[in-house]
Amino acid sequence: MPHDAKAAKAGTRPGGRSARVRTDVVTATLAELTEKGYDQLTVEAICHRAGVHKATVYRRWGGVDGLIADALALSADQPWPIPDTGNVDEDIQLLAREVYTTFTDPDLRTTPTALIGAALRSDLGAAALSAFFTARHQQAAEVVTRAVERGQLPADVDPVELVRAATAPLYHRLFITGEPLDERAAHRAAAAALLAARAGLFDAPAP
């Protein structure tokens, strides 16, 4: 998950001052959230860091929950490098490993962990988080689509379901149970998802 983010309200034009303000405000939001946490997050501190007037932030984002939602929306819009080794087993393993690395590396994990934790504290944030994961799953599903075309997976497999199954156990440990996440758990989740796909458990429903 990238460390950047999107707006609670759509309709901004790409480029120009509006885009720069959005980038500055979202960057400031992530910095404040990382340093202070959700409970200490304030519009005033974000505006001071971003050099933006409070009225602008309240008018466009409504408050801190809108800012968190926008951070996730902007992140969902960013290109995400999808592995393409030519072997679906390696590609799915790499997807799971990306999640493992992002959320266990001390230099990478702080901001995405804080952002997801904050998103779960509000309805607006939770909706944006759901949209973020929907976008990421659809992007990563290209790995499965290519594998089907190469004959490495059954033709009826649902690409999104396979990706979801390969990564969901990792997020479950990280944000639900708090159990330790290690490389073995990431490898096991990916391997189990591939086995299930080849057994027909993720077949797309008939039209």
C-alpha cells in the first residue's frame, strides 16, 4: 500500500492549483497521522503543516475523516507494480510478500498502518478503505488473468477471489487478531489460495 492518498469529495481537476493543494493537504494529513495518531489528528495542525487556510479544508474535506478518506482514495488511484514473472505461483507469492514487507518493515509500516487504523474509526474512512482494497484487488487480479491465458490456472477461476484469499489472512493477523506476521504465514496464505483455485473453489459463478 503506497504512502500517499484521495479526496472525500470528487470533482477536482487534474493539475493546477487545486491538485497542488490536494497533494499538500493529503501529505500533511499523513505526516500528522503518522506522528500523532488518529486521536490527536486536528484540522488546525494539518493546515499549519500544509500552509492552507482552515476554511479551504473544511469546505473541501469536511474534517479529519474526509481527509483520511481522501488519502485512501488518492492512494487507490496510484499505479501499483504488479509482478509478472511468467509463473503464477511466484507472482502470487510476491503479492503476499509485498503485504508482509509493507507492514513489517519498520521503515515502511508506520504510515499505512496508521492510515488503515484511522480509517476503521469512521464510516467515511471505512467506506474509503473498502474502495481502496477493491481497487487494489482488481489491479492485482491481472496476475491471475495472465495465468489463465497461459494455461496455468483453470479458465473459470475468479481472479479477484484468488487475490483476496492470498492476502486476507495477512490483514487478519495485522488488524484483527494482532498475531505475529512472518514470511512463513505469507507463503502459506499464497500457497493455500493457489491450491484452492486449482481445486475449483474460486470458480466464477455461471452467468
